Amino acid sequence: MFDAKKIKKQIVDWIGDYFRDNGSPETKAVIGISGGKDSSIVAALCVEALGKNRVLGVLMPQGEQHDIDVAYDLCETLGIAYVEINIKEPVLALYDGVVLTGLELNNVATFNTPARIRMATLYAVSGIVGGRVANTSNLSEDWVGYATKFGDAAGDFSPLADLTVTEVKVIGEELGLAAKFIDKTPIDGLCGKTDEDNLGFSYAVLDRYIREGVCEDEQVKGKIDRLHRMNLHKINTMPAFRLHS
């Protein structure tokens, strides 16, 4: 049985240990805040581990973001400072530069580029304030590659990497976060579909398969296995040629 109280304490202690080993007493956790469960819960964990003065939220809408109020509310609820940097113009400038070469944009480029621009933004802010960038991915997303390599899959430390979506939500409840921060339906922000719509199965089904190895629908099981194999390159260490003696 998942012991949320115990695991939450372990994560908080782990964050504290990481910052003791990788910074100074003033080093900040820099977190991209979307208002979704993962960034909200990582921010809350960092506040508990480091104190609110050492957590900086970075809001990065791409043009207008209809649900950005949730991100504002999260920062206010936790009492953390935040900056807002709109990534619309940098993304469009990059697209324009690509088109000028004669190349044609496709879904791979347009789905992944904003996530990579956001990560570049987080590292720019982190460099300015002397921080460490939090990765907010969870095990369920990583398992099927639902993250952008060098985008939201990047970061300096990853508190939720070994927790499924189901477990992450329970940690959010243990932290005392309001339901709107835990249960907000994740939407990719690009095509308007939910994560589960894009995946073709629910996180509940995926999480059970990860933890118990059980999936009654053979077609879904096959898809999960296929996605996992195809996307291992996103979470494995980059292959590197080594000289032989």
C-alpha cells in the first residue's frame, strides 16, 4: 500500500539533501508553474523542503493562456515569488527562421518546440538567480514518453520521477493542496486535447499496468509496451562512443 505520509517526507528530505549538496543556503528551486498537478505538487514539496523564499515560480504562457489564473492562485497559496515570461514571440521567431530555410513545419516541431523554449527560459532564469531547475515529470508520463526530450523532460532534480500519476495525486492531498491544483485535467495546450485523449488510454489503466503488470485490454497493453520501447531514449542516458584500448 502506498504510504503518502512516509513518501512525502522522503521526497522532502531528498530535496533538502540535494540542495545541501548542490548549492548554497540561498540557492533557489526554479519551477515552471502551469497550474497543473505536477508543477503544483513539486512547488509545494520544495516549499516544505526549502522554505517559500527559496522557491521561484516561472509562468510561461504562449500568448494567452485561458487557465493561467490557476497558476497565479498556486503561487499565492504557497506564498512564493514568481515571474511571468510569455514565450509566444520566441517560438514564432524560431518557426519563421525554420520556414525561411525552405523547411516545412510539422507536428513534431510545433508540439515540441514550445516545451524546449520553456526549458531554455527556465535555465535562463535559473542562471540569473543562481538556482536549480526542477523537473516536474512523473513516472507515468515518462513510461510512455509523454514528455519532450530536452524540454519538460529536462531539469536538475526530479522529485516525482518514481511516482505514478495516481501516487502524485495522493501526495498532493497529503500536502493539503486544494483539489483544483490536484485534479485539474491535463491538456497539452496545443491541440486542445487532454493527455488521456492523446494517449488513447487513462492514467488509471497505465498506472495499474506499471505497478501490477495488469491490463485487461490487450490492444491497450500492446500500445503501452510499444510507446515504452519507442521512448526509452528520452529517459536513458545518452549513448556515447567510448575509445577502446
